[in-house]
Amino acid sequence: MAPTVLDGTALDPVRRWLLTTDQRGLADVYDELRAAGPLVPTPWGSLLVTGHRDCARVLTGRTWLTIGARWRDAHRPGWRHSPSTVALCRSALQTDPPRHARKRHLLTRLVAPRLLPRLEPVAARRAEECLRALDDRLRREGTADAVAAVCRPLPAAVLAELLDLPPVDLDRLGAAAHDYSRAAELVRTPGLVRRADAAAADLTDRLGALIDRHRRRIPPPRWCEPEPGDALDALLTLFGAGVVTTSALLGSVFLALLENPGAAARIGGDPGYADRFVDEVLRWDPPARVVTRVASAPAELAGTVLPEGRVVHVLLGAAHRDPEVFGDPHAFDPGRPPGRLLAFGAGAHYCVGAAVGRAQAVALARGLARRVPGLRLAAAPRRRTGPNFADLDHLPVAPRIPACFPRGRAEGGRP
Ligand code: HEM
């Protein structure tokens, strides 16, 4: 079997991959990495997996385990002092079979299928509320941050309503979920870990208190039916996994619609086109860009036998630009034939909330399509650093013609 693992020549694209956050820059980096080989070594001893087929094989293969407690005990002593890392390792996301099945079962019971009939109307109503808040701010101030008005608040609001949580401070819940999810980052600065730990502690206190208050009700609400520890893990997991990812998708949909006004016009005339548009955004820049796994036994990948313990990073973004699966991969084309998206993962850990995230993106695309002719980017968007998530920090927008949002007039143009 010919060795395909490279020598150190690929270090530069790896460093660029760590530092690049905008998806156009990343497209070039993905091409360079792919040219370097299917498995590109990193300076920290792991491999980047660049091709769609190999990424899918890792995600679906039984040999490949998550970076859970056992791996951390062996390689990251001291990790148990970090509450966010402990919470992450208790979640389904970093639990392996056979324990994974029970955790996943609890999550799927909470998320599906009972709430699915409510999903579209809830997502549409909440998206419209956020868009109206954006309209109001544009009227009052002339510019507004679409991330603060729409992309950040919408996911926590939809999830809380679908789960039938009692009234909670959604802004604080959403912000804490964002900070907590950073525990999964590949590049973890001490500041990031401190924020993630504080957020995990805050979420644990607040969601724990909510569960204690409500589980004595008869019958108990669905979200606190399981044992208290399980219910807390489940809520932490759903908010940790579902808020930052959906927020990233909403930011990418917003930006892509501003950049493709023709698509906005098409969605206006054919609401079904919004689904294809969202699929193409998911392909173009998957909200979760990296999934990490470790080989539990010697494993063959891309023609190489990798030893037990070898860590690989599955590059979902690079897989989606693989020309063997997606023709003309760097063209943004919602009309392209469907290909196998890996944006929600694959195999045992396939995303529990895929329908929830997607429904919000489709609702946003439909609501925004009506507004796009009157909107423009007010300045370059600001992206968060780090290779894991595609979320935006700041997306400033302004009316194309200020009169479209006359100051001092109430919604709907009434004086
Ligand atoms: C656009 C939005 C979303 C994207 C792109 C996304 C992406 C992903 C990906 C890639 C995975 C697999 C991780 C792995 O294999 O290690 C995953 C798992 C997961 N997602 Fe999502 N997700 C989204 C929204 C949501 C939402 C809204 C929820 C909650 C309602 C959610 C809950 C979960 C959970 C609980 C898992 C772990 C499943 C398991 O380990 O069995 N996600 N997601």
C-alpha cells in the first residue's frame, strides 16, 4: 500500500487553515491542502482529512471514536478541572458506543418527532420577529448588526419554544450557549477556556434550577421528564450543539442573500427555492467546519494504515469543495444537482437537530428575500477566529435607499 501521508512540506497550508476564517480564503486553502494529499499532517501530530469520501468514511466508521474522557485522561491530564470540557465529555457529542446510544435516545425523544409539526410555524414566526426588530433598528439608527438582531437571538428562542421551556432570559441563555460551545474548539486559548468554563457553570446553575423547579409538576414537562442529571445533560447538549451552529448558518444565509439578490428575487416567487438555497449555503460554508476523531484500532484510510491512537480532523468544508463530488465546487450555485452533504455529520453522531437548524435558515431566507432589494452591506462582516465554526461576530447592514426605512415612522409605513 503506497504511503500517502506527507512530510513537513504541507505545514504552511495547515497554518493558513488555522488562521483563515472567510470562506473565499478557505476555498484556496482547501485546494492547497487537497493538492498536498488526502491526509495532511499537522505540527501537533494529527492528520487533516481533505477528501469527501475519506471524511465520510471516518464519520461512519466504527473504528473512529470521539475525543472523549478516555482519550483526555491519557493525553490531557487536568481536563477534569475545566467544567466546560467535563460537560462536553458527558454529552452525546463526545460519548462512544455503547453509552452513546442511551444519551442519543434521550435527545431524540426531546427533539423529535413530536415537535416537528410545530417547527416550521415557530421558526417562521420567530424569524419574522427578529427581522422586524432589525427593520426597527434600521429605521431608528440607519444601520444595524444582523448578527445581534437576528442570527444570535433566533436559535435560542426557537429551541426554547420548541422544548416548551418556561420564560427564561433568552439573551443570556443564547450568549452562554455560544461561549460554552467554544469548549469544542481545536485552538483553545486560556481566555477562551475561562469563558467557556464560566458559561458552562452559568448554564448548569440556571438550567439545573429550572429543572428542580419544574420536575415536581404533575405531569412534569417533557424537558425534565428524565432523571435530573440526564435532563441537565440533555439541555446543555442541545443548547451547546444547536445555538452556535444555527447562528453560523443564519449569518451565512444572510450574507449569501445580500450577495445574490437574484436568488432573493427567485425565493420571493418560489418559496421552495429557499430549501435549495439553504442547501447550497450549507455546502459552500458548513457551519461546523471540523469534526475530530481518534482511531481505536489500526485503520485504513486513503490507502494508508493508520495506527491506533492516530487523531484525524475531518474537514467538512474541504469535503464540500471536493471536485469529485461537487462539479465546479467553488461556484455558488443553488441549482446544482444534490450531492451528499456532510454539514450535519454522518453515522452514529448525525445531528439530532438538523431539521431545527435548517427550518430556521429556510424561514430566514424567505423573510429576508422580501427585504433584500432594499438592503446592503454597510461594512465588511467580521468573522470569529478559530477553525471550528463559521459564525460571524458582526454583519452590519443598511438600507440601500434610506427612504426605504424612513426614520421615525412606525412599522408598515404608518406615521
Ligand atoms: C445548522 C445547524 C446545525 C449544524 C450545521 C449542525 C452540525 C452538526 C454536526 C456536524 C454534528 C456531528 C458532530 C460529530 O459527528 O461529532 C452534529 C451533532 C449534533 N447536533 Fe447539530 N448542527 C446544527 C444544529 C443543531 C441543533 C439546532 C441542535 C439541537 C436542537 C443540534 C444538536 C446536535 C446534537 C445533540 C448532536 C450530537 C449527536 C450525537 O452525538 O449523537 N444541532 N451537529
